[in-house]
Amino acid sequence: MMNRRDLFKLAGAAGLTLSGPLSWLSGSNAIAQEDTSEPYSGPLFLFVNAAGGWDPTSLCDPKGRVNEDEEKPVNKFFKDEIDTAGNITYAPVEGHKEFFDRHYQKMTVINGIDTATNGHDSGSRHIWSGNLAEGHPSLGALIAAVHAPGKAMAYITNGGYDLTQGIVSRTRVGNIGAIQRIAFVNDIDPNNNDQNDLFHTTNTMSRIQAAQKARMESKISNSHLPHEHAALNTLHLARGSDNELQRLTEYLPEISGSNLKKQAQVAIAAYRAGLSVAANLGVGGFDTHGNHDQNQFAALQRLLSGINEIWDEADRAGVADKIVVVVGSDFGRTPYYNNNDGKDHWSVTSMMIMGAGIPGNKVIGASNDRFSLKTIDPGSLNVLDNPEEGIRITPAHIHAQLRKLAGVHDIETAQRFPLKVDDIPLLGL
């Protein structure tokens, strides 16, 4: 029988970080809840992080130069090359036309977002938690904590800002092969599932598990220290997760394609198995302090191609009408090139939100020709010319709407982490 220490060794060797049901080992103080609920069937929230600080002026808030003589241009392409898909304008970069033509009808673009920082950690925290200050969970963690706190893979993360503040456990998946091996711990060959090829007979395995459960429940009832109680509770959930992981293996396709696609394949399979509510996905390469056009454009192409693959996988799995994809980055890039032909950090950025419940073909907010944000009227959402009027769109305003979309805005768990902004209907909610 595989004991807890062997399980950790196996998981580590295979690249699977069990910081979900075993999260107390990695610093989380989440108290696991034994799951007796039905499989989760609400929307799947996928948060796609363009790590390093993308350039919206080369994407969904395009700025072009007037002519070749323009000094310190925001970009080297021309204004008259900027194209549109419905109401959404986009930069003339390879891959953009295909992407926006395909998705604009299910997409809201929010431009002119004030991150109030140009630091990577603070920017990522602000974009993905809705708060610039420390100590707030990511939105994915919050949604998972409300809807499926007892699910072994409620919140899957592939990195980025994934702080949970102890409200839910997180699962990091590095190597899919580990899932099969951990799900079928009694199988000598977990890829075979031959009932005659077991470490123990089925009856013996059942007696072992019953004894483990009784022993664990006794230890939990006799534990008095909060940390000890939480640790035992999470271990109890972990040992009871085999059936859930086995169900996951039924939905896993052959993992292939780009890194972003592979991340999405696991998240969507876990969702179809009723185990997952939210997942952090990510792609890097956006911190382009040198050779901006070459490096940034290549990173944008990888990102948009990967998002296309997410939707391809959702279509294949029959859940395209049930996913929400939120795309963002740490901050934006400067509206000028530096001496290395790169662009540095800039506090203005954009986000793209698409999928179930999201208004399509819509652009909210704006920036001026030099990529400084414009304010909006909070009632009509109209862009204003006078920066002394209206409000600046912040990540908190967007999170307030996403919390509503996810049905968590008025739940006590969410109210423990207030956004401290007036709710404005950026997404019509």
C-alpha cells in the first residue's frame, strides 16, 4: 500500500504538486472539506495570464504612427493599417485578424485600465485579485472556494498570481502521467487497470482504506491545535480523492499542442469530471525591454494561438457554451521605444473577457493617442474628454462584475475581501 510519504515522492518525481488537498504542506491553512456534493456544473472560469506585461497598443488598444517622420512613435505600424472586427479595433500584427474575426462576437474588451503600478508582483496581484494591496486571494480561488470547496481540483493553477488566503486548496499539475499513477495507487501498472494486476486484492484494499479512515477520523477528533487539525483534515480529503482522480482520467484526451493548450486540456477535463471550477493558465515572454516588436509580437501570436486552441478544445469537449475566458497581464508597455528598441513598464493596460454571459462585440474604456487612460461616465460608460470628470477604470471595477457573473459577490467569503469601489456595469451586470 502506498503511504503518504511515498505519495509525495511519486508526485514530486512526476511533476504533480499536490498543493490541492495537501496544501498545508506548502503553507496554505485551508481546512479541507469532505466533498459530498454533486459534480460542479456551473461555468468554468479560465484566467489566462500574459506574464511580464503585454502591450495593448499592439493588440486591442492599437496606436499607430501618422507617417515615417513622426518622432517617438508609440508603434512603428501606421494608423491606417489598424483594422476592426465589429466594434473592436486591433493592431496589424500577424494572427490578430484571424483571432478577432473568430471571437469578437463573444468578447468584451476593456481598455484604459489603471493598474496604479508598474511592478510585476503588484501588477499581477492587482489584475488577478482586484486589489493592489497584499493579502487578497485570486479571483479563481475565490470562485472555487464558494462553489466547490471540497473538490480535490476546484482550483487548478499553472502559476501566476494564485494566492488563496486559505479559503480553498490549489492544485498544480506539471506532469499528466502523475495523475494516472496517483489515481490508481493499487494498480501495479496504472495504465493497464487490469483487476488481476494489483498490489492487493479489492477486498484487502477496502479493509486497508476503512482502517485508514477510522484511524484518521480518530486523530482528527482528538486534535486540538488548529494547524494540526487542518493538516489532518486535508490529508483525510487527499486519501479520499482517488475516485475523483479516476473520474478525471476518463475525460483526459491525449495531451498535445502548445503549453497553453495542454493547460487548458487538463482544466477542461477536470471540469467535465465535475472537479474543477476555475484554473489559472499562462504564457510568458511579454517583458520586452529590448527588440520589442520582434519579441512582443511573437509572444502575442503565441497567446492568441493558444486561446484559439482553448476554444478548439472546449468545442471538442462540448463545453464551449459553458466557459469564461479572462485574459490580462501585469500592466502595459510604454508609449515609446527605449534605447534598446524595447518598451518598458507602463501602468495603463487592457483586458479581454469572452464566453458565457459576456456581452459580445463590445469595447469599454479608452486611452488617448499617447496611451494615457481616459475616464468614463459610470452611468452611461461613455468615454470622457475631461480627465477631471468621471472615473478611472481599475481592476477592482472589473472584478466586481466578474464576481457578479460568478454569483459570489454577495457571499460571505467574498465579502471578507472587499473591492472598495462602486459597482459599475462594465459587463452589463
